[in-house]
Amino acid sequence: MLLRNVLLATLIATSVAQNDPLTGISQALNANGLTAFAGLLPIVNRSTVGQGLFRTLLSGGNFSIFVPNNQAISQVPQNIAGDSDALANIISYHILQGNFTDPSGSVLGQNLPNVTIGRTLLNDSSLVQLEGNRSQVLVWGKESGGAIRILNQPSNTTVQNVTSIGGFGVYAIDRVLTIPPSFSQALAASPGLSTDALVALLNNTLITGADGSNISFTSFLDGSAVRGFTFFAPNNAALQAAQSTLATLQGNATAVQVVLGNHIVNGSSLYSTTLANTTSASGEPLTFFSNSSGSFVSSGNVATARIVATNVLAKNGVVHVIDGVLANTQSDSSAASSAFQGATSTAPQTATETGPVSNPTGTGSGGGNNGSGGSGNGALSVFNENLISSMLLVVGTIVSTAFMV
Ligand SMILES: *[C@@H]1O[C@H](CO)[C@@H](O)[C@H](O)[C@H]1NC(C)=O
Ligand SMILES: *[C@@H]1O[C@H](CO)[C@@H](O)[C@H](O)[C@H]1NC(C)=O
Ligand SMILES: *[C@@H]1O[C@H](CO)[C@@H](O)[C@H](O)[C@H]1NC(C)=O
Ligand SMILES: *[C@@H]1O[C@H](CO)[C@@H](O)[C@H](O)[C@H]1NC(C)=O
Ligand SMILES: *[C@@H]1O[C@H](CO)[C@@H](O)[C@H](O)[C@H]1NC(C)=O
Ligand SMILES: *[C@@H]1O[C@H](CO)[C@@H](O)[C@H](O)[C@H]1NC(C)=O
Ligand SMILES: *[C@@H]1O[C@H](CO)[C@@H](O)[C@H](O)[C@H]1NC(C)=O
Ligand SMILES: *[C@@H]1O[C@H](CO)[C@@H](O)[C@H](O)[C@H]1NC(C)=O
Ligand SMILES: *[C@@H]1O[C@H](CO)[C@@H](O)[C@H](O)[C@H]1NC(C)=O
Ligand SMILES: *[C@@H]1O[C@H](CO)[C@@H](O)[C@H](O)[C@H]1NC(C)=O
Ligand SMILES: *[C@@H]1O[C@H](CO)[C@@H](O)[C@H](O)[C@H]1NC(C)=O
Ligand SMILES: *[C@@H]1O[C@H](CO)[C@@H](O)[C@H](O)[C@H]1NC(C)=O
């Protein structure tokens, strides 16, 4: 049975209370031809997650809602459409607090930078494990023709038109958005990123997990121990080009772990709009610059690579693909530790973000990217803080074929 039929049955069975403020929104959605989405609201309302979502929407303030059109919603598998919790979480990922229309009045930040990051309402801890329990972000960009495309989704997703309904900006889109998956699934979902050699390498790199077991680096990043990370992921060509350098690290697990750690920011999800000079998980400086050839990342004074793809979202962090290996074998564990402490102490989200996610010092509006006080879960912090020392415990040798791409 298609979702449409489920919806029809539900619509007939459910009469939305006339005094519910969401009724007006439902009616306006219907009037705009977004009937399938409007029909989902009563289903969502059956779950605790959905009721919390509606309370948030009715609590005042402006919201921006990406509304999949009828065609898009008809393709949602029935097992999801009938699961009001799953549906509520999916819909949470389509809603952002705030008005993303820029002051000039053009829609969705046409005059904002080409890539805009917005913080959605998706915060279910089983689906999002970012630092400070922040909710998941959505990334969209402007195409040369002026169309707005949601970026890094498995299918091309484009904004069809924009309407304003009360304090709600309604952006019709032609797909249902996919919630960012695990690190390895996020990379696998985009074969164009050409990062399978890296994933093979990480699959063959063992670290000691929180429980003392040996786990692959992939499982470590995919799991829930890491809350908030930025991974500069060398693509296949990068690993190929660095083959002889990497060969010199063969048999030295310490060096391999240090080099990997120099590709990671521990405890911070830095998006393209929030990249700022920082310290890697191995304690080395990570610095950024742009010129007419593109945007670059450097590790210490040792290596520089061009960033070739940005903002690949994972449930617990973000990946940027780079065209070179940051083959820096230096490390500084106390710098790594204080960088992680700094990240976790600023992570708790104290301000609601109602505009593009950007650096607090940047020129972007909204911000609210920062916070203070609070400390993370102790055990988790210790594990994260000791990421590098855990990695140093690696005894398994790196499978040579992993490097020999
Ligand atoms: C906006 O898009 C929706 C879905 O594609 C469509 O049904 C509706 O007619 C459009 N509205 C306008 C004003 O173009
Ligand atoms: C949600 O459910 C509540 C009762 O639990 C009801 O009062 C409200 O009208 C419903 N809202 C929508 C949008 O269906
Ligand atoms: C998650 O979001 C919902 C809906 O916006 C809200 O009711 C709830 O308080 C949030 N939970 C946390 C832990 O922030
Ligand atoms: C909603 O947006 C309007 C127009 O931009 C603004 O005047 C109003 O203050 C906003 N409301 C809230 C609660 O932010
Ligand atoms: C994140 O949420 C968990 C419960 O899901 C809570 O134990 C923890 O204190 C929260 N962390 C922060 C930094 O808010
Ligand atoms: C933004 O996009 C436009 C059109 O695609 C392009 O001309 C411009 O160079 C881009 N700006 C930046 C900073 O990338
Ligand atoms: C998505 O859009 C881009 C840019 O228009 C295009 O190059 C690409 O082929 C499209 N992908 C699919 C799967 O349609
Ligand atoms: C968002 O802000 C713009 C500019 O201030 C305003 O024109 C527009 O009506 C607002 N949209 C909503 C939904 O409040
Ligand atoms: C890496 O491991 C993951 C599971 O952790 C698996 O799904 C994936 O296929 C593996 N990839 C490669 C290239 O070995
Ligand atoms: C981890 O791997 C090492 C080397 O293969 C082995 O000596 C050790 O027993 C393993 N630890 C566990 C808990 O399996
Ligand atoms: C292994 O690499 C580490 C980190 O670069 C280095 O300090 C150490 O000397 C290397 N060990 C050997 C045997 O080369
Ligand atoms: C980042 O570091 C680079 C290299 O040290 C430096 O040139 C640049 O000014 C720094 N950027 C900021 C914003 O501090």
C-alpha cells in the first residue's frame, strides 16, 4: 500500500481540532498544494517526539520548514510512514529555527555565502551525537543558475518555491531529506568522493576501545564514543600519491596513528563556514587559508592539502575531503588534551541558533554558535581525551594493502 493511501485513511480517521494553531498551518500547506506533508502532521502528533516538536513550533519564534512535495512524500517507504517516531525525527530534520531570508528580502540566503549551514530541530540522541548535544545541521547552497540545492544528500534535492505562512518560511523541496548517517555510511553514500581507500585503511587500523577491546578506527568513529569531530579525509588519489611516504611508516603503528590524528579535530564539528585555525587530535596546529586556487588546510609547517569537498555530514561529526595526505608525524599530547578540553567546555549549546551557523567572530548573522560552562560526560571525555594515547596502544600492524591503493 502506498503512503498516499495510508495518508488518506489517516486523514479520514483524524479530525484535527479546530482550535489547534497547527490547523492553520495545515490548511495553508494544503492550499499551497503540499497536501501530503500536511497529512503527515497528525501521524507525527501520535509520538512523543512529534508532540515535543509541535510544542517547539508553537512556542513562538520564526521557523523555516523544508516541505517535501507530494511526489517526494509518496516515495517514503510505508514502514517509515507508519512509524510516527521515525517520521517525527525525519520531519525534525526539515525544520530550522529562525528566518533564513536575508535582510535584502531574497529567499533562503541568496545573498548569504554560497554555502549556508542551518541548525535543524533534529536532536534525538539515537540519531545525533554532536558535541554539547547540539542538534543536527543541514547544508544548502546556491547553484550558478540561482537554484537552491540541499547539499550532500543522496539524491539531488532542490527548492521548488518559497511561501511564508505566518512566522513560518515554507520551502517546497522535491525529495524527503535523509538524516546524516554514520561516518562510514556517509562516505559510502557518496562514491563520487572517492574515499574508499581511506575507509579500507581505517578498517584495518585498530585502536583500543573504551572497554579494552580492539576495534577498527572506522567502528570507533561510527560508534557513539566520539561526540563531535572533524575529519579531513584524503581521497583515493591523495593516498595513491602519498604511497611512498606512507610506506616509510610501515610497521610503525605510532607514526600511523599520529598521522591519522593530524587529520582530525577531536570534539568539534567544524563546518566550512566555521573552519578556524585549531589543534588536531595529535596536538599539531591545523591552519586554513584560501586563494584563487581554492581552500587549503595545513598541518604544522609540514603538509598542506586542498579541500575538494566539504560538509559531508555524519551523525556525530563532519568530513571534508582533501587531495593530499597531511603526512605530519609530529605530535604534542598536552596540546591535544587542552584542545579537547577547550572544545568540550565550549560545546554545550546555550543559545538557540536562529541564523546561519558561522564563526562568532564572523560577519554572518545569527551565530549563537558558542556557549560556556558545563562539562561533558566524564568517561566519554577521558576516552576522547585519550584518543591519541589509545591509538598509541595499537599493536596490530597496519595491513600493507591498505596503503597500496
Ligand atoms: C510550490 O510547489 C508545490 C510543490 O511542488 C506546488 O504544489 C505549488 O503549486 C507551488 N506553489 C507555487 C506558488 O508555485
Ligand atoms: C495533536 O494531538 C493533540 C492531542 O494529543 C491535539 O489536541 C492536537 O490537535 C493535535 N495536533 C495536530 C496538529 O494534529
Ligand atoms: C529536542 O527538540 C525537541 C523539539 O524541538 C524539544 O522539545 C526538546 O526539548 C529537545 N531536547 C533536547 C534535549 O534539547
Ligand atoms: C520573526 O521574523 C520577523 C521578520 O523578520 C521579526 O520581525 C520577528 O521579530 C521575528 N520573531 C521572532 C520571535 O524572532
Ligand atoms: C547530553 O545528553 C545526555 C543525555 O542524553 C546527558 O547525560 C549529557 O549531560 C548531555 N551533555 C551535555 C553536554 O549537555
Ligand atoms: C558563489 O557562486 C557563484 C555562482 O555559482 C560564483 O560565481 C562565486 O564565485 C561563488 N563564490 C564563492 C565565494 O565561492
Ligand atoms: C545532481 O545535480 C548535479 C548538478 O546539476 C548534476 O551534475 C548531477 O548529475 C545530478 N545528480 C543526479 C543523480 O541527478
Ligand atoms: C523573514 O525576514 C524577511 C526580511 O526581514 C521578511 O521579509 C520575511 O517576511 C520574514 N519571513 C518570515 C516567515 O517571517
Ligand atoms: C569498512 O568497514 C565497514 C564496517 O565497519 C564496512 O561496512 C565497509 O564495507 C568496510 N569498507 C571497506 C572498504 O573495507
Ligand atoms: C588486541 O590486539 C592485540 C594484538 O593483536 C592482542 O594482543 C590483544 O589481546 C587484543 N586485545 C583484545 C581485548 O582482544
Ligand atoms: C615511530 O614513529 C614515531 C612518531 O613519528 C617516532 O617518534 C618513532 O621514533 C618511530 N619509531 C621508529 C622505530 O621509527
Ligand atoms: C591561521 O594560521 C595561518 C598560518 O599560521 C595564518 O596565516 C592565519 O592568519 C591564521 N588565521 C587566523 C584567522 O588566525
